[in-house]
Amino acid sequence: MIILKPWFRCEKAYNIAEKLNDLSFLDEVSGELGTANVRLENFEEGIAYYLKSLEICIEKNTRFDQSVILYNLGKAYLLNENFSKSKEMYEKSIIINKELKDDIGLMWSKRGLADLAIKQHHWSEAIELYNQTGPFFAALDDKMSEFWSYNGLTEAYIAIEDIAKAQTSLASSKRLLKFFPTSDNTIRYQQLLANLEALKGNYKTAFELTKDNIEIIKKDHFQKKKQEVERQRIQLDSELKETENRLLTEKNERQEYKIEQQNKQQKLWYLVIFIIAISLIIVTYTLYKQVQLRDSFKTMALRDHLTRCPNRRAILEYANSCFSEPVSEGKSLIIALIDLDNFKKFNDTYGHDVGDNVLIAFSKACKMSMRDDVKYGKYGRYGGEEWLIVLPNCTKPVAENIFARIKHNFSSAEIDGVPKEQNVTFSAGVQQLDKGKHKNVASMISATDNKLYTAKEHGKDKIVF
């Protein structure tokens, strides 16, 4: 039995925001409550929170956030086996992703449709979609998403008894498994391998794999229950202590003719204080661990797993917040879109591990270069080798100095695996806010994208303001 709900503070914040009709963060809180309920398999309640969040996003006209919530709704309906609603949500998300030219969001939604096709045994549709998402996530070096795409592809090939293609896709899953050797991933892989061996007629091998999988599932179940058992132990200790105290009280009552009334009252007060202290310690510790866990998940959701800098969602949220705030007198908002030159060719030549080193080096160069010239300025990984820099209350000369420092720090960095004679460069499109032209952040990013294209067309290694 869980003593306190893990989303206790989130529910409290939601109730306050709803009473005040404060839309500034009610959509985010609703989304978090939806996710928490879905993880606990409270699907109907989770879907209700997601729909509330979607309603607010539509009112605020935040199209990117709408696409994310629609994806989450599609997944929630899928888990709740409402396949028609799941498909409707995924398709609506795809429409918005195409409108925003958000290829990453588009592929996530297509993977959701592929998972739905697996559930409905629409094997051909699943194969077509997974064959789109797998290579895309591979190009992004998103190994986890690539892994799950190949798992789904393998399941579909096994279902249609295409042994050769099932073996090929499962080999890709095995290659990616080493990067994420968690029990869940291992269980999924071995289940598919056992099914494939059974299809090939190797029933003994399939039986041995299934038996091994059962052992892994048992161990995983034990680990997942360990924390729950610890919580139950704390509660049981509290109940035992309460029982002991109750028995002590009864004993004192039986002996009250021997004890003066004053001493009895004093002992009773000590008992009350002790119980309150123990209860406060338990409640405080539980709240502390829940806040730690929530903050940890929130940080992970807003950080790029490779460079540890803000990810696409985080930097876009920051850009939107800067756009909506009043601009200081005489200054403006500057947004830049940066793309590392010839990065795909670089990866093909030196390997993805060296490419990762280049991305990390560029992130460090940005961090070193953005000092105190612009208060609250941030950068983040926009996708692949693309980066977004947001500079609030920044003048053009200051921005030019910042990009000059980034170029210097990046070009002079020693990158493991990159030959000294190899020059690694980047191109950038920089846009200053024009209230008459730019109605939202998306329009500013579109302008920076056009300037970035101009920089690429004129020989790369250029910054176009």
C-alpha cells in the first residue's frame, strides 16, 4: 500500500491553477498528471487529464504542445485498447507535425501507428511504418527508438512467417540491445528470439529461451517490488509501534490505581509527542523522496542524453517564454539556428562515436562562449546536428561577439578521434525579433532556417544575420 500518491504535489498545483483559471502552467500540470495516471494504468483518468491539457493548448494555440499531447493520447488509448481513438489521435498529431515540419515528432507518431497496427494484427501496415521509422531514428542516432522499431518489425515478420527478414531485423535489435541492456529490453528481445526459433522449428531452443526469460522476468519483478516492499515495511513498523503503544496504554490503565494521575497524564503526553514525531519523520522522508524522483524525471525529460544540454522541447519552451515577455528598452530577442557542416559525411568517414565527440565539443564551446554578455541566454540541441540559441535582451553587436567566440572555441577544441588537420565548421542563421513580422517563435525559427539555407548555399562556414 502506497502511503502518499507520487503526484500529490502535482494534483495540489492543478487544483490551485484550475481555481484561478491560470492557463500559464495548467496545461503542463495536466499533462504530467495524465502521464502519472497512465503509468499506474489509470487509463481513463489519465486520458481525462490529457484531454484537459489538449483543450488548453488549443486555446493557447501552442501547436507543438498540441502534437505532443495528441501523441500521448494516442498511446494512452492504445494501452486502454481503444484502437479507433488511438488511431485518430496519432493521425491528428501527424497533421500538426507536417505543418510544423517536425520530422522527429512525425516519426514518433508513425511509430505509434505502427504499434497500433501490431495490436490489430495489421502486419503489412506495421512493416511499412517500421521500415520508415527505423532508418530515421538510426540517422538521428536515437538507438532506443531504433531498437523498439526493429522489435516491432521482427514481430510483424514472424507473424507473416517471413523468417529471413525476421532474422535480419532481429539482428539489428541484438546490435542495439548492448546500448540499453535493461531487463525489459532483454526480455523483449529474448521473447522475439524464442518466437523466431519456434517458427523455424527449433522448439527445444525456443523452450530454453523462454525458460531463461521467465527467470529474468522473476528477477525484474523482484526488483520492481523491492521498493514497494520497503514502503510496506515502513508502514508495518508504524502499525506495530502503534499497537505496542496501545498495549502499553492498556497496561497503564489496568495499573492506574497504583499510579498517580499526574504521572499518567505526563506519560500520555510523551506518547502523543513520540507518535507525532515518528509520523512526521515518515511523511517528510516520503515527500522528500517523491520530490527527488519527480525532479529527476523532469530534468531527464528536458536534457539531451548525449550533451546534457537542453533538448528540443526545453529550448523551445524557453524561446516561447522569452517571446511572450516584454522586451527591455533598446534591446531585443535574437534567435539563431546552427547546423554543423557536412556532419553526415563526417560521421560516415570517422564513425558515429567521433561524431558524438564533435557534438559534445560544440556544446562545450557554446557553454564557454555564452558568459555574462546576455543575461539568461540559453542554447539547446534542436535535433541531430542542429542547435538553437536564444538570446533575450541582446543587441546585434553583442550577438556577433558571442558567435565569434563560439567559432573560435569550437575550431580550437581538441576533439578525440578528429585529425588536427580536419577543420570542423558550422553555419548559422540569426534572426532579430521584429514585432511587426514575427507573431510567434515558429515564424522566427522559419526566418533563421531561411538564413541558414543561405549560409549553406554560399559555401558554408558562415553566419548570416
